[in-house]
Amino acid sequence: MAAAAKPKSLALELPPMNIQTIEVAIIGDTPLICHAWSAKSKKMMLDKHMKKASAGRVAKDPWQDFCETIYWLDGMPDKPTEEDVETGRFGFPSIAFKGAAITAVTTIGTMTKVLARQCFHVEGDMVELLGPAPSQRFDIVTVGMTTDTRFRAEFETWGAILKIKFNANVLSAEQVIGLIEAGGFGVGVGDWRPEKSGINGRFHVAKTGEELPCR
């Protein structure tokens, strides 16, 4: 009996990707609270993983703790001063803004998180924050069963320009902007944002003629 003929393989034809770039200006609606990992926190975590003995609790330095929560674009000085904070350039992780938009997809029935995650990216590791220098914020927080104090940076007035690359075969520029807007309204970025039952870190896409914050 002759062997059955093998079906001919069908060539998979993929259309060329249509990668486009847009800049989306955003303006903060509520203060942005930063909480970058400090060198001290990173060392404590590494020591714990390396099974090193703990040196015990040390006295807090509110000013140093505040400065270490900021994302310094040009590197944090060894001993930052008030002038350093007033004149410094600061940023925020670009992935946070994409993450806000991706999470907001859950409110849009025509798209999945997987699809949205693959078809656009916010360029760069950091997005520069525009506006006045941050102020020092003090909070009492609960971590697990422990109550502790936190000294963090808060940007009362802020904005940014997001450089976004997207696949125009999947999303239009208007849809990308819509995702960013939804993320800013319902999810936010930074500590105590709406996603974490807070109110901070909300933003909107700047309207035509709306000016971004400046120092």
C-alpha cells in the first residue's frame, strides 16, 4: 500500500512591521510619590540573601532617606544638599507608565494585556520629570505586622514627555494615547497610586495648548 502523500506546507507570510514613534505629553493630576531603592536597602537585601549577620537597626537620617528615594538622572551626590535638589534633574522609570497603560487594558473589552504589552514601548530606562523640585514627605506606614516611618520625595506639580514606539499594524496612535490616558486616570504611577488603593500619581494626556510644568 502506497504511503499517503504528505500535505504541502503552507508558507507563512508576515506583513512587515509598521513601527512608528510619537511623543505624548502628560501632566500630573495628583502628586507623584517616589520610592527608589536606596543603597542601604539594596545592601540589606543582598546581605540577607548571602546569609550575612545583620548589623541591627541604625538611626534614620530623614534627609538622606528622602534624597535616596529620588531617581537622579545625573547621579546622586555623595552628600546631597538642598541646592542639589533644587537644581537636579530627576526622572521616573519608563516601565511604570507602560505598566499603568497595560493594567488599564482590563477596562477595555476589545484588547488583552498580552496584545497591548507586545505592540508598544515607552523608550528609555527613565522618563525625565518636568516641574518644580520635590519636597520631603513623611508618612507612617505598615509593612506586614510592623509599623514604620518613611521619608520620601513628593513631586507636587509634575509632567513628562513619553517617547513611545508602537506597531501601527496593531494599534493606531490614537489608541496608544487612549491607553496612556486610561492608565493615568485609573492606575497611576508611584507610591499610593489608585492601583494600590491610593490617590497619588494620577495624570492625563496634555490637551492642545496646555502647558507642561516648569521650574
